[in-house]
Amino acid sequence: MNGKLEGGEPKGTLPDLLRIDSYDYDLPPGQIAQSPATPRDSSRLLVLRRSTGLLEHRVFRELPEFLRPDDLLVLNDARVIPARLLGRKMDGSARCEIFLLRPTRPDWREWEALVRPGRRLQPGTAVLLGEGTAVRVEERLPEGLRRVRFPETLDVHDLIGKAGQVPLPPYIENETIDPERYQTVYASREGAVAAPTAGLHFTESLLGKIRSMGIEIRRLTLHVGIGTFRPVKESDIRNHPMHEEFFEIPEETAQSVTEALRGRRRIVAVGTTVVRALEAASQTGTCLPGINRTRLFIYPGYRFRAIGALITNFHLPRSSLLMLVSAFAGHELIMKAYQTAVREKYRFFSFGDAMFIE
């Protein structure tokens, strides 16, 4: 995969860190991980210290060596649903795919969805799934999406569980992977269409070791949406229309975060989803509990209010996630770390290796 573009418009007066081509890097296709590490915590860990810029090459199971007894570790417990549904138009004329993105009713009866082929699935069209179930396309939405509706008498959770497929990222070509390997060991809240992949490296044993150190572990839920796969296309990244995501922070998690902030204890986010949720909920110096939504776009220049350290995977060129980690660690340090990771043959993206940035 080559993320680097040739040529481009004159720089003018736009600062480099606001230019999309500042977030390019070259990645050999062979370093895009096609399967997860076995065991989970045998993946490599690139440790980056922001204070010195030093890099250290470790293994993920050694993470506890970099944690402090008074740290607060926050996980995203979202569970990926089998959101990819295959079927045919009711008249049998075309094969169809419905990719469920976000429920618009608490009972999961209606969803925002991507549909293929879009031109043939206009409002009023019925799609026949397995077991004779018909899903109706109700409305055309912005960005090529559709609102689809399941029959009122149907157990939607049961149907999705039986007929759906877990949607792997488009750059993963291996379709024989056990779907459970695309879930964290602590995934419990169904609704995500992509995994919070920084958490894939944890095992129950590793989490137990972290707890035995006296480290507090809390959870929140942010259901990763399809927007996480979409690249930033604007030449000035400030013009990027950030996707909206819903999140829920339990009362006990919000209390722990607020106490950590007041006590100046370090909050360690497991993944960029945790960063977005906690930063969005902690703008006033305390963490607000409950269900909320955010379009927070974090890029260099952003002032972090909650996060003190970050566990994350290696992200795609020109992605909003690469901009987020650049904001946290500094753009120059991140791009040097990525160059080192490429040179040292680290594995990239969802099933790839991890970074610990402190």
C-alpha cells in the first residue's frame, strides 16, 4: 500500500500540519496484517516516550512494565455485530448487500445502512434475506446511506446473529478468520460495526496481571462506525466533515475519571475510541456520565484534557486516527515512529502490532 501522492497543490500559507499530505507514509502491502497474532499478547509493542522521543521495541505482554500502580486504565467494551447481510431483491433480479451501521430505534427495528448496489435499492424496495425475511428500504439518506426497516414481528437480534456476517475491514483479504478474533476478550455491549482494535492484544491473563498491580480498570462503550474507515479527503484537514459516534460512560467510570483528573493520576486510554469519548465528556475538568454523541475531531493543536497515555494500533495514511495520535505525541515524533515501524517490519492496521505512547 502506497499512501504517498506525487505532486500536489502549492503550499501557500497553509501550515504543514493542516495539510492532508503531511499524513502520508509509504507502507509495503506485505506489512498489512491479514490475521491476528497468536496468542493475542504476542504482538509487538513499540513504546514511544513523548518527553524524550525515544523508541523501545517490546512485546505486548510486557505492557505492565510501563504502567504505574496509580494509573487508571480505560477500555472500550463495544462488541462487533454481524452487520453484513446478504440477500436478493424480492423479485429475484439482483443480489444485494445491506451493511447495518447504526440503529435508529432502541429495538433495532430500523437502521441507517449502506446498501449495494445502491442504484437498485431505492426507497420502497424489499430485500429478501435467509429464512424468508424481507427488509424494506424506507428512505434515502445523505452520503449514500439508506434507512431500512425490519418487520415488526421479527426478533431482529436473533436474525442478525443467524444471517449476518462480521464485517472485517476492506484491507483484510483473509475471510477464514474466526470472528471471535475480531472481538476483544472483554467485548460485551453489542452494536459496533468495527472493533476497537487496540484492545485485541489483551488476554484475560494480562488483564489479571494489571489488576494485581493495583491498577484501576474501567469501561465505557463507543460503537465504532463506518466513518473510521473513511480517509480525510480535504486538502485542509480542518474542512473534514467528522463522522458522529455515540458513546456511553457509566457512572462509576465517570467518577473514576473525575477522581483521577483531580488527583493528577494518569489516565491510560486503550484505543482512539476511548480518547474521543473521554475527551468529549471531560471538557469542563470533570467527566460527564451517560449516553452522548460526539463529532470531536482531534488533530495537531488540540489541547488534551483527560488522556495521559495511549495504547493504539498503527493507522492508515490520511486517516483522522493518524491525526489524533499526531496531536497526542507530536507529528514529527509519530511520523518518525511510523518510519521506524515500517523499517523494523511491524505489522499494521486492525490485526497488526501496537504502540504505547506515554
